[in-house]
Amino acid sequence: MKVTTPEKLEQLIEEVKSIFSLHLEKNALRKTPERYAILEEIYSRTDHFDAEALYIHMKNQNYRVSRATVYNTLELLVSCDLVVKHQFGKNLAQYEKSYGFKQHDHMICIDCGNVLEFCDPRIQQIKNMMGDILEFDVRHHSLNLYGKCQKTYCETRKS
């Protein structure tokens, strides 16, 4: 599902809130406004982000969330498959929303850290074929390609 309109975004946020609520109930965890604010903020974003950047952004938007709440909520969202955690070769974990979005892969610039997403149906075909040949039930995959992006992009990111 590609979110293109405010109505679709609102519908998506309601769906993920419902999934998150069920996860919290199932695990006897509290449904706090802060947790839902973090979820909404993530699903309003269009980029990959790290926990610290999310925390700072939310503080700058006058949300009353602690750093610990952001980190703990991210882990809860990962555990219920609403957010994916990536380790792109650095010591810094990056996250992205996952519910309602198609499988994709990443190219990561080793100079500036820029993350580009791409989708190629041949990767899905290879995944299916190898699963069949090796009698392996592939549930998900991750493909990260590391290299250097165009110098002009790297230069603008450093400024």
C-alpha cells in the first residue's frame, strides 16, 4: 500500500494503532498516549531514522516523551512487526515503518550513510526458486548493497 493522501495515511495510522493495541493487550502492557504518539510520528515519516533522531524530533515538536520511552516503544513496535530495525554496517540502528509497505531492499552509501530503497521483482523470483529447490520456507529477506552514491549528493549531505 502506497500512502498518497491524508485520508489513506489516517486509515493506515488507525490500522497500526489497532494492531499495536492488540499487541499491548496480549502482553499485558499499558496503552499510554506517549506510545501512540511515537507510533503516529513514525507512520507520518517517509525516511529511515535512528532512535535518537526520533527522540530529538519529538522533543522539538513539544511531545512529552522520554528517551527511554522512545527506545522501549521502538522495540515494542519491532516485536509486533510494525517497524523494522536495520543495522546498516554502523553501530547505529536505523528503523523504518513496515506495515502496509511492500518488500524492498537497500543501497547504503559508505561515505555519507544515505539509504536508497529499490524493488526488483527478480529478487522475489530468486527467493521463491531457492526456497523451492532447497525445500525452505522463506519468510522474509534482507538485501543491503554498500557502495558510494553520486558525489554531488554526498557533498550536499556533508554541508
